Amino acid sequence: MKSDLLFDFTVDKPSKTVVITREFNAELPLVWDAFTKAEILDQWVAPKPFSAKTKYMNFEVGGRRFYAMVSPEGQERWSVQEYTSITPKTNFKMYNTFADENENRQLPGSDWDYVFSEQDGITTVNITIFNESLERMEKMIEMGFVQGFKMTIDNLEMVLENLSQR
């Protein structure tokens, strides 16, 4: 098992962009599913002790995922992700905004671009997040986005390991 997997996390405030590159010791179809199927996303996408719950997800161009991160006390922080482009097993793009429980969006949002590739059983995911405003990006960072995202990637590694053993 490869233990020196790449994990690069770069915050570029002048361009309002976050770039994340991460390798996974799993085949591309499994990693793709982990990012595109609600039942798998809900297992890893929230940093512990939070959990994630998807109200609905329609993974197609123009489709959306409406989900919440739920605190141990039951507080919900909702988001809407609208899929703007999908090239199966290679790339998908989405527009992400925070929202209330009735799906009223809190603009501005951010554009996410996911690129997937595999070599020798190691799948690389490149994620570029462009924020519409520096204020939104700074708010995300203040809310613990960097630490939280790293925690979710640890969750994802465990989920991938469990799924690959099936």
C-alpha cells in the first residue's frame, strides 16, 4: 500500500482560488463514485464530529445536490451544488452556494472544477475552487475550510479502503 500519497492544498487570495491535488490508493471508478453518489458522499464529506445528509441529489448537467452538514447538537448548515458540466470518470464542474433549509441561496458562491485521472492504481483528483468574492473565500477559510477539508479527505480514505475490500 502506498503511504506517500500527494496532498497539496494551495490558497491564492489574489485570484480568489483554492487548488487541491490529492492522490488516493484506489481505482478511478471507485473514487469517481465517492464524489458523485450521495450515499457515499454522506459517509465522508463532513469533518468529524459533523455528519452530512443529502436531501436530494441529481447528478446530471443542470441537476443539483441539496445537503447539510449537521453538528453533533443537530444544527444544520445547508448548501446547494448545481452541476454545470460532467464528463464521466474524468471531470465534473459545479456551482456551490450556502443556503437555508428551504434552499434559498446565500450568494455569492464558488465554482468547483474536479479533474480525475489514474495511473498504476493511484487516482489523482485535482480540485480548483474559484470564489466569486474574496470576502466569501475568507469566510470559508475562517469557518475552518482548510482543516475541515483535510479531515474529510481522511474520512474519504477510510471509506475508499472499506469499499475496495468488498
